[in-house]
Amino acid sequence: MRIDRLLVEATARLAAAGSPTPRLDAEVLLGHVLGRERSWLYTWNDHGVEGFLRARFAALIAARVVGEPVAYLTGEREFWGLALATHAATLIPRPDTECLVETALALRPATAQRVLDLGTGSGAIALALASERPAWRVTGVDRIIEAVTLASANARRLGIANADFQVSDWFAALTDQRFELIVANPPYLAEDDPHLALGDVRFEPRSALVAGGEGLADLHYLIGAARHYLETEGWLLLEHGMAQGEAVREALNQAGYGAVATRLDLAGRPRVSLGRRDD
Ligand code: GLN
């Protein structure tokens, strides 16, 4: 069957199943099966696709019809221009999180800095920072071994040598280290957040999404604990939900951080709050 016909049929199935981006999903999945860029599909849209490749495409479409995220099906997602491998044990990197990367890059000089990324998952934030700032030394930690394995593999695949990854439950394995910059995209959704029942989020690990105390428990913990691991004048940057900016700023102020502020993401929503260790 021709590429254009396959795409039309798959798009119709995905649209009927409620995918918000049926044509894009079909193109990305067919491109993945054929080992080609999406643009190639347009140039060669009258090409036939062999039976075994059609069967592989059909299996991916069937998984997508029941809601599996495209990034888990292809095993890949782009973040900050880096092609990252994904794994169902970690969150899929999101464009929202580029706000955290931008804020971090604007805060510290390009000279040597020690940087810590807590709950690194696929390594997205750590690798974006390390690739932009070759003089920085970035450590990514995660409680989950699959995340550390994945992030390390991503670093190797991308040839990024100034980031390393280790298993640690937040700061647990870091006893006497200090950092100029600590960043985290922790879990921050409340247990009853209706967003958890929709779309890709249903297939992502709860442990990376949900926190107690209306989603604020881990943010509060990190604000309290990070001071001990920051150098004087070091910054803590936290991603959070769009309605959590005020609560996070208040917690940073109460814990004694200075220069407390919130930054907006690409959609103009409060997304990242920061504070500096001043004493
Ligand atoms: N921003 C994510 C979402 O809304 C949540 C990520 C997180 O909890 N860190 O799906």
C-alpha cells in the first residue's frame, strides 16, 4: 500500500480514537518504522510499503489508539534540540521545561560551575545545560536506576562528556558536595488533578508526577534541603504548576532565600521559581 493511503487511514483511526494530533502521530510513527524523516514521506508519498513494515506500523497505531504516548512508541523525544531516548520509567521531556533550562543558563557565568539536577529522569535538563555550557560540570541524580541508566546512555549517545549520573534519592548520596546551581523538575501534581486522567500522562510514572500536600510536598522538601548543598550565592531553580508560584515563592522566602522570583513558560504561565542562597 502507498505511503499516502497508509497515512490517511491511520490518521482517521487516530482521530476517531481521540488523539489531539492524529496526522502528526501517524507521520512520526511511519517515519520511525521506515527509518526516515517526516519530510521524506511527502517526497515519496506514492511509494509502496512492504508487508512486514506495514504490520509494524499497524502495531504502533494500535498501541497509539489505546493512548500510548508517541514518545514511548518511538523511544525518542527531542528536548532543547537534543534527540533523547525515552523510557516508560521516566517522564517524557516537555517543552514547558525548556523554561527551566533558559532560566538556569541566564543565571550563572559560562565559566566552571557545579550543577545538580535532582530527579533527572531521561537527563533532559542536565544534558541541555551540559551541552550549552561545556565548562560546567553537571551531576544528574535519580532514585530510579532505569532513569540513571537511560540518562547515562543519552549522554554517551550525544557525546556529552561533562554530565554524569548517579542513583540518589534526592540528596541522599551527596553527603558533602556543594553546587553553584541546583535545578529540579519534581513531581508537583495533586493526587486528584484531573489532568492525570488525560492523554499521555496516563502512561507516565506516577512517582514523577504526583506529590502529597496538594502537589507541594516535594517542592517544600527540596526548598528546605537544598540550602545545605548550595554554595553562597548559589541558585535553586524549581519547576512547578502554573497555580503554585505564590506558594513556592513564599516557601523560598520563609526558608531564607534571597532574590526570589518566578519565570513564565512559553505559554505565559508561571512555571519556574528561583531563589539565591545569600548567607
Ligand atoms: N508539567 C507536567 C504535566 O502537567 C507535570 C510534570 C511534573 O509533575 N513535574 O503533565
